[in-house]
Amino acid sequence: MAASRTLQRLVLDFRNDELVVRCLYRSKGDSNPGTKGRRREVSGLVRTGLEQALEVLEGGAEIVGTSGYTVREERGAYELHK
């Protein structure tokens, strides 16, 4: 039941030779953790979230702040088009 899940946040963490994606979502809790069904549903949320992010970035991005560290962290404000 993909409709019972709502994507809240995606965090992309680039580590050496891998990409770690953390997905925060709301769920009604109707499927068990670790099942193939849950894995498919969360993969779908991640895929949709990444597609939406790419659409927004193609329209232009505005940098709204920096962290001030030597290794920079840029934060952007983007409006999702549904």
C-alpha cells in the first residue's frame, strides 16, 4: 500500500565508493519491517523523491545559506511541483 506512506526526507551521504540514502517517511505501520513488500514500497518512495528533486534542480536552484566550515555545506530551498 504505497498510498499509506508519505516521504518526509531523503538524506544523501556520499562515502568513499558508495552512496548511502536515508529515507524518513510516515507510515500507518501496515507492513512488517524487513519484508520484501516494505523494501519495495520504500524503494519507490526514494525513487519518486529523487525524481522530484531532479525536476526541481533542473528549474534552477537558489543557495540560501552556508555552514562556514572548510568543508562547505550548502542548503537550498526548493519548491516541489506536484
